[in-house]
Amino acid sequence: MKDIIEQIIEIDTLAFENKTKNEQTLFNKKQDFENMISAYRDEKLTSAKNKAQTIAEETDAFIIETEKSHKEQIQKISASIDKDYSKAETELIQKIFNKLFVLEG
């Protein structure tokens, strides 16, 4: 009877040790997976942040280039208008002087 009780105790002890080992193994696996998920999340967040930064920089460069182009177009149009105005003004002044001198003469 004593041998049976000792065997039961030994089996129970081994079962408890196995349970403890399995729990520790599962806990370690859980920690490994949590660490992998955390690293993956951090990597993807960093990648997304870098892509967003790149897109923002490209957008800013595009906006600056577009504004520069529009300013150049506006300056060309303004110069053309100024040239046409100046020409019209000169012609009008010439006509006025011609009429004034014709009246005097």
C-alpha cells in the first residue's frame, strides 16, 4: 500500500512539474508573440509615418512649384497688359497732340 501511495505521489509530482513547465512554455510563447506583434506594429507605424512625411514633402514641393509657375504666368500677363496699355497711352497722347496742333495751325 505504501508503494502505491509513493507511486501516486511521484506521478502527481511529475504531473505538477509537467503542468508548471507547460504553463511556463505557453507563457514564454505568449510573450514572444506579443513582442513580435509589438515590433510589427512599431515597424508598420514607422513606415506609415515615413510615407506620410514623404507625401507631405512631395505635396509641398508641388505646391511651391505650382505657385511659382502661376506667379510667372501672372507676371507675363501683367507685362503684356502693361505693354499694351503703354502703347495705347502713347498712341492716344499722339492723337491728342496731333489734333491740338492741327487746331492751332
